[in-house]
Amino acid sequence: MYHCEHLIKIYTFIFIIGLSMPLSSRLLANPFHDPTQIHLDTPQLDLLTNSFSSTPLDRNLLTAQALPVLRIDIAWDEASDSFNYVQGKIERSGTEYLEAKSQVYPHHGSFIGVLQDSSGQKRYSSIGTGQEFRRLSRGLAFRFPAPSSASVFKLIAEDPISGNMVERLMVNIDPSQAESIRPLDDIDTRLIKSATASPVIRLVVYAEGYTEQGRERFFNKSKKVAASFADSNLPTEANLEIIAAFTPSKLALGTPRNLGTPVPERDSFLGLYYPYWNNFGRWYHVVYPTRFQKYRDAIAQVPYDYPLALIDSNQYWGVGNYMELTAIPAESTSFRYLLLHEFGHFLGLNEEYEGGGRTELEFAPGITEPWSQNITFNPGAGELKWANHLAPETPLPTPREHWNPSQSGPLGAYQGGYADSASGKSFKPGFSCIMETSQNFCLICQRGIFDEFISWQKGRPEFAFGQNH
């Protein structure tokens, strides 16, 4: 249980950099823009962390048991705003969850990959959130269960202006010509938490920017990942199997700097760095791959469904992009908030706060309804995507005075959310969610996460709404 504490530390470095940027250029990153409004970690969380252990695993056995995956790498050319096929790679990174989910057309995502083999069978993969994603990643990667025959790959992408999903690329793929990724020898893998429900979703925690001396410290922080999920109302927590993977990096993350172009590859495990190359406001509050192929090769060293990077840093920042990347500073005093908030982004959720500037998770300006589960541009009764979860008497849109803070409700369609990306246009379920500054997910976000999790299942089970902590 969290208390209403506030950070009192002044982030002088952040403030100075913020003042140096023109207000009109600030494009807000993912965590809430005022760290003094975020709950600190509590001693109870540390006690829960100590209840988990890190048990050594045989990585060779893990990869031997994994399903083969065909990864298709796509490069984005900024000058022409075009996508080009780079290569196909074979990974031993697949799981049964990936196999099942690939059979259903994605409900969410700004970039959708479709792979059709010679028998006509189609597989699907989706990633990304918002129009800035391609500029930050400069490349896309889609994972499919490896086909046994020649296949056709299609890329369907959100138009950056209209928001329409349009086909941008089609290419023939011969999986027999795909290279296998090069395995790394010095990866220490340990089991942090077993799943207690089926199906199993494997979350792999990767060490980034840690030297050899930080090995055990990283595994202790990986246990804090499991504790944070256990101390939350994440509806799929029981399905998570958590594995931690450590490889020492030659370079720590360090301080945010403009390192020039072409962007140098970062000599760390995942190759992540602050994305100065796009020069948007608060770029020093997120990290992105300096080479998206290096990042993808690295996380594929262990079979995974969800990747999470813990970075040896004590600053206040975080990043989450749908089915692509979650990264947080391992030494932050707001570890739990940053983890759950950014993991919510990884599962499709958008910001439920206002202020601070535009959001990096911004959709195309012409879009009529964002696909994020927890914001809407259409709050009317017949259009609201979560209308069936509201009380019949709830007015839509819902006036601010309808909200009762002491009861954290009732849910409705209140103006707000989406940072400052659509002033007066965006509506959210309420004012008590970790996608803003609260301690846990609101019920609509719980529903959204649950739907994302079981989207591939036939005859979807009913969702048992939990209670916020």
C-alpha cells in the first residue's frame, strides 16, 4: 500500500535543460512531467523484493527449447518517408504465447506486419505508438513464428498526417536465406519469478549500462521488478514468468549529450541512449536504440514475449512503446511508478495527465479515434469505447464536478489526458490511474491490459474487475 508522499528532491539538471529549450518545441516524454507529484517507493516494497530469489538458468537449454522466429527488419528513410526491407533473421526466441498471438490480426499498433506463406496462412505482428516512433527508432522489426516456405511480407503503417492505416511495403521473403543471430557467450540468466497461471507470458529483464561490478545489484533490482508487479493490480501478473539476463556493458548510460551524426552505436548490451537525434523536448527523459538491429539481436539472446531494460541510472525518466521497448532507471526512488506506468505504455495505454507539452505517444493529427484503450476523442454514449463499463446514469461527456476524489470515481468520460497533444479534444476514464500519477491502474486500463493479453483467444473469458490498492 502506498502513502501520499511526494518527492522533495530538486532535479536541477533536468530543470536547466528544460529552460534551455524553446517552450513551443517541447514534446513530452512518457513519465509525468513533475517528479515531485510521483509516489516514492516504500519500505514495504523492499520487504516484498526480498521474498524473491534469482535462480541460475541454462541459457543454452532455454534457447534449445524455444520456437524459431523469423524477424524482419525494416529501415525508415527520413528524406523520402519510405520504408525499406533490410534483412530477415532467424532467432531462437519464440514462445507458445507468440505462436498463439501471431494468428490474430492486431487490435492495436501504429505499424502492423503481415506474413503470408505459400499455403496462404497469415501471421501478424504489430509495434509502435504514435507518429514520432519512426523518427526515434529509425527502424522497425517484426517477429513471426518461422515459416517453412517462401512468404510475402506486407507492412501496414499509420499515415503520419491522416492516421489511416495504409500498405507501405510488400516484399518476398525466403526464410532459408535468413541469417541466424550470433549468440553471445557471456549472458548470465536467472529465474526471478515463475508464472502461476496459464498461458505463460515471459518477461525478460535485461541489464543495460551495467559494468561487471554491478552484476548482483542488477539481479536484486530484477527482483524489485517482480515485487512491483506483485504489489499492483496488473490483471495478468500471475501469468508473468520473469527471467533476468545480464551482460556487462562497456559504456554506462551517462548524462544526456548530443553525440553528433551519424549517430554512433552505443557500446553497451542493448545499445540504448538518449535520442538527441530527434531533438524533441525532454529527449533526456527517454532512451532509444542507437541501432535498432543491435537492440533486437540483444533481446533475442533469451526467448521472450515482453522485454524490459533496467538501466544503471538514478535519474527520473522512463520510456514505453507498444510491444517494442520498456526501459527505466534501476536506481530511481520512483521505481515502481516508472515501471508500471511505462509497462502500461508497452501494453498500449496512453497518458492520462495534462500539461507539460505534447506527448511522444502522439497519433497523427488527422486521426478520428486513437487506438489506445484509455483515451477517446468520441465521448458520446454511442461512441465511447468503454461505455458498457459505466453506470447507466453517468452523463457523457462527464463534467469534472461529477468526480468524487474520496471515492476515486465514478468512471466516466472526463475531458483530459493525452498530455497537451489534443487540448480540449481528449477524454479519459477518470482521475485516479497510474497512467497519470496515482498508485495503480484504473479499471478501464485494467480492462485494456486484459483485452490486450487475451486478444488472440477464442471465446474470451470474462474479466473480473479488481479494486485499486
